[in-house]
Amino acid sequence: MSLWKLIAYRFKIGVAGLTRGRISRKIARAVGLGGLIFIMVFLTMGAYALFAVLASLGQPGVAASAVIVLLTFNAILVLALIFDILTTTGIFFLSSDLSLLMAAPLPTSRVFAVKYLEAMASASFVSLLIGLPILVGYGIAAHASVVFFIALVVVTAVFITIPISVGTLCGMVVSRFVPAARVREVLAVLSGMIGLGLWIAVQVFKPAMARTADVENFSVRLQALAQGGTGGFLSMLPSRFPAEVLTSLAAGNLTRALPPLLWLVAISGVMLVASLVVAQRMYLTGWTRITPAGKRTRRIRRTGSPSRLWRFVPTVERSILRTTAHLFLRDPQQIMPVATLTIMMAILPFFMGRGSQFVGLRPGVVLFAAATLAFIGSLNLAMSAVVIDGRAFWWLLVAPRSSLRKLAAKSLVAVGFFVALTWALLAGFGATHVIGWKLALKAGWLSASSTILGASLGITIGLAFADWEWDIPKRMIKLAGRLALVLVGGAYFVVAGAVLGIFSSGSRGAVQPDVRWAHLVAIAAGSAVLAVTALLFSARRMDKMEWTL
Amino acid sequence: MLTLTNLTKRYGKFVAVDDLSLEVRSGELFGFLGPNGAGKTTTIKMICGLLRPTSGTVQIAGYDIQKEPLRAKAVLGLVPDSPVLYKKLTGREFVRFVGELYAVDAKTMARRIDDLLKLLDMAASADDIIETYSHGMKQKASLMAALIHDPKLVVLDEPTVSLDPRSAKIVKDVLKALCTMGKTVFMSTHILEIAERVCDRVGIINKAKLVAVGTTAELKSRSGEDGVSLEDVFLELTGGPEEEEVIKFLSS
């Protein structure tokens, strides 16, 4: 079979996966596609608005725009690189059609070529989804000609081969030393640690930045941003070439666009050839691990009977709670986002009070932040707590306990965690005198109400949109479920903003809410009613659930 | 112990199980046979309450699985066709989790877990994480979980698939022992030799319909010929290419 026929078959399978199936799935996919288009249009409009404002500021604004374009290409570079390392291992070593293709009378180099293209398509999708709308917005704001938009497509396509080539090479090397089945876990830990390190670095340098943060110095800051963004390490990355091509074309300067374009084509070409030759050799000679090894025995120390602290929780709920916690704690892919957030929150009180100009936090900000952290966090964690069982969820379905008890136990995971986290955070703020104890108590109460509501809604979304056959955490929930999470999150911000507005007694639009305990009790009662309704609805849905897997 | 009455499952126009009626007595080991896609797993899922019948009823120990699901599920243990377990738990933790869901008290559970681990030759790997288990070990862990609450009815979907001969023998012995203890076993299988050797009675399902029920001797005697095997009876009832056709195809 020729390479093109193989590619055509792979393409057909991909399209069939999207277009075939039950009508409900087709509708869900159509809604998902609509959502993606909406996000892209939203990003384009947002980028256009930002670049238009910057363009109106004259030379500093234009320079800042160039930095944003450069940063966009850097983001594409990093995202495509990470996604490629992640997908390389899966596509080259774990895909289900591999044994069929390898057993067929095909040259292995042809199988490699198909898999390489698959990895390219898969890895570039997310980065282009985010990057392209920003660059299109830039072109529209700059009133660029058609040449700019044609060049945008060409330059991006050429540029994306750089991270893909490097990513494939790295993926091959990583799969030599880390078994394919464990690569995602290792990378999850690494990315979490890098993210945390960057956040701490930002927090350490933040007070110094805050002292110069006033409106009068805005143009000075823009200039500083432009100088900082184009110098040092950033200037050494290949992202500067496509950025220079586009900024030159946006300014109508074709001659200036040519040298960086040639550099880009040359670098991409060299990287692509090197990757194809070296990675292919690594793959075909068996230098990398072909099988999903990593089935090494992993022994867990036996735990004794539950401590007295937990004995007040009924056995069934305690059992579901403990099992769900184990599923999170033993999977680095699941625990890293939660662990990173927890460490950030634990450190935050010590950073907040730093800086000579710190004057304390406004009550409205404290209440809103506490409630938002609790609501959004518990919404996502509770959703994951339901879906984390995956195909093993049927063990809960056949167990002779009411669905309400099972789901309540699942929601306790999120409620317990986020109530503890926000209360500890508020206590930290109180102890470091960032906020007063009275405000901390009110925020604690509000966050508890928000957590209960968020967890119940998370359970509802998880049960309704779970993809029980998920293999990696990002596929735990269907696209429609992700949209539901965004919609619920959006509705929360609208309602929370309205409530904050109602209680606001400050003048000139300043948020200085006068939230009394009576208000907080009313909010808690409303949240409890909604939470119970959502849980009852979910339990009813679970009772009627049919398990077809 | 298990009564299926006019059980039907439709998906739109497709009929997965058609008007199936069957009674399995206490202490009986019942084999449920049928070709691929005949409706075995759908029937088992309806018995366990994982699928809702389009019409008809399932009664387990006198409890209707649709009307009194909690009572019916309490006396039932299920071993599915593919052992889907919680891969990040250890075998011991997993069985304990299922036991707690079925409200088995701590002392009884500890004793039963130890007994089952020894019985199924799993003691050495009890504290290993399930994702490192082989398919056969997962199947055994699944069986342990199905038995931890001492169910009156055990339903198994292809329990010996992927098991080595020694493990398959252990499973067959366990199932026979359960019946001796008065438990009821409902087992689907493709392996006719197992059905012939182990089962008290068998039912054959083909194209969604139950086409025969009885002891293997009864089914063989129905064919009217001497020396027929259960395989002959099965192929006669479920169809399939004749030997001549196969030879003709291979030599063409």
C-alpha cells in the first residue's frame, strides 16, 4: 500500500470518528465545534481590540504589539513542543493500529511516516487554535494587506515544523529512558514543578513591579516591556523569525520581511530533515522502547483500620471517599494540578503582605476571591471525582447502595478538600495580618457555601458528560461537558458579580460590599437548595443510567 | 433463585434479547451459551441492573431488580467479561472497597480476603497495584470482589477467558464448590468443554432468542443421534458453515 493511501485511510478513520455515531453524539460534536469557533472568534476579537488600543499609543504601542506577536510564537513553540513530546509516545508506541500496521507487509519507514504526520497534526492543533486568532487579530488591527494573511498561514505552517521536529526527537529520547506508559506521568510532574517555579519567581519579583504600577508610567512600562521582550534569551529562540516576518509585513515593509523568512525556512528545513532521519533511525533500529514497558511491580504499604477522626463517616461514604482519594493521589497526572494549586495557595499569604506600598485587601476582593476559588475548584474536582473511576464505575452502579449516597460521597472529596484549602488560606491571611479575622470568618462561611454548590454542579456535569473510556485525564469529559463547565463558570461570575454589586455600598463604582451575616446565611441557604436539587437530579439520572460498555 | 420472564431488550429496531424466559434454581450451576453477538452479555447486564429491559422482568431471590434494586443487588455478585478494575488500587484495597460497598463487617472481610487470596493463588501480589497485574490476575481479582460479600447468586461473563490452565481449573473448582454450598452460579461461556463438564444445565441463545434449555444429556438426546457432542448440538442450533464449505473455501 502506498504512503498516500495509508494517509488517506488514516484521514478517513479520523473523519469517521467525528462524523459517525449516534445522533446525540453528532449533536454534541456539532455543539463542540460551534464552541471552538466561538472561542476562536472571541480570541480574534479580543486580540484585535488589544492591538487596536496599542496601535493608538504610537511607537511604544507598536513595539509592545511586536513583543506580543513574538510571545505568541513562543507560546506556539512551547505548546507544540510539549504536546508533541506527549503525543509522540502515544502515537509511535501505544496506538491501537500499530500491531496491525507492523504485521502488514509494509516497509516500517512508511509506518513511521504516517505516524509522524499523525503526531504533527495532533500536536499542532492546540497551539494553532490559540495562536492563529491572536495573529489574525494583529493583522486586522494593523490594517495589513492580503499578503500578510497569506504569509501568516505559510509562516505558521513552516514554523510549526520546528517544535514538532524537536518534540519528536525528544519524545524518542524520553521513550528510551522512561517507559511509554509512564511518560505522561513523568511529564505531568515536570510541568507542574516548572509551573510552580515560574509562579514563585513571579511572586518574588512582584512587589518591586507593584511600586511602579501607576497609570502615568504606562508608556514607560510599555517601552520597558518592548526592550525586555526583544532582548536576551527570547532573541535566541527561532520564534523571532516568524514574528519579524509578520511585524514587517504588517508595517508594509516587504524587503525587511525577506531575511527572517529565509532564516525560518532554512532552520525549519534542517530541523525537519534531521528529525526525519535521526528519529526514524532511533525508531526503526529499536533504540527506543517499542513495547509499553513499565509493568514493574509497585507495592503499596497496607493501611490499618480508619482513625477515629474518620469513624463518624458511614462506611460506604468513607470507602468511596478513600478510594477516590487514592485514585487522585496515586496518579501524578491527576494530582499535579491540585498539588500545584495547593502549594500556590499555601505560599500566597506570605507573598501578599510584602512590599512597602501594600495597604491591605478590599473586603469585596477577599470575599469574591475566596468564593471563586472554592466554587471553581470544587466544580472541577467533583467532576473529576465522578469520572475518575472510568470504566470501573460500574462497580458503583451494581453496589446495593442508593445513588444519592454514592454521589454525596464523591462530592465530599471536593467539598472536604476545598473547604480545608480556603479555610487554611484565610487563616494564613489572618495570621499574616493581610485581612482581619472578622472578614476571614465571613469569607470562610461564603467559601463553604460556594464549595457545596460547586461540588454538586460538578457531580451533575461529570455524570452527564463523562467519557467513561478515557485513557488520559484530558479525555475524561466530552467536549460538551467542557462547554458546560465554561457555561457554569460564566454563570457563576455573572451571579457573583451581581450579588457583589447589590451589596456594594461604595461610591464611584468601587467595590466595598457591606455583607452582613444575614446576607451570608441567605446565600448559604440558596446554595444549599441548589446543591441538593442538583444532587437529587444526578442521583435520579444515575438510577436510570444504562451501562453499555 | 433467578427468574427471567419475557425479557426483551431493543435498541431502536434492533432486538438484542427477544422474549427470554428462564428459571435458574438454587444451588444450580447454569451455563449460558451462544455465538458472538447472540445477546449473552446484554442478558447478563439486565440481570445485574446495568441495563433496563425494554419489557419483561428479572427476579433475584424473589426481588425484582427494577423495583427493588438494592435488595436484589445485595445478593448478587458479578464478574464481567473484561476485568475493569480500579487500576491505581492494590488488589487487597480493591476487594476491601467492594466489600465495604456491600457492608461486609471489617472482621469478616479481613478473614474472607485472606481466604480468597489463598484460594485464588493471589496472596503474593495482593499489595501490588492493579495496573501491574496481568489479564488473568485482574480476572481473579474481579472474582474475589464478586465473592467478598458471600452472594447467593454469582453471575459470570466468560470467567475463564485469558486464564492459564491452572487458574481456569481453580475457577471451575471454586464455582463447583459454591454450588455445593447452596449458591447459584449463572455463567456465560464460549468454551463448550467447560459447559459440558461443569454445568448442571445449559441454555443456548441464538440471534436474541433462547433456543434450548436443559442438561447436556437432554440436549444431546434431542438430536436423536448417538455419540453427538455438545459442540454438535450447539452448531446445529446456532448454525454456521458446514465442514465441506470450510474446506471448499480454503482450497479455492
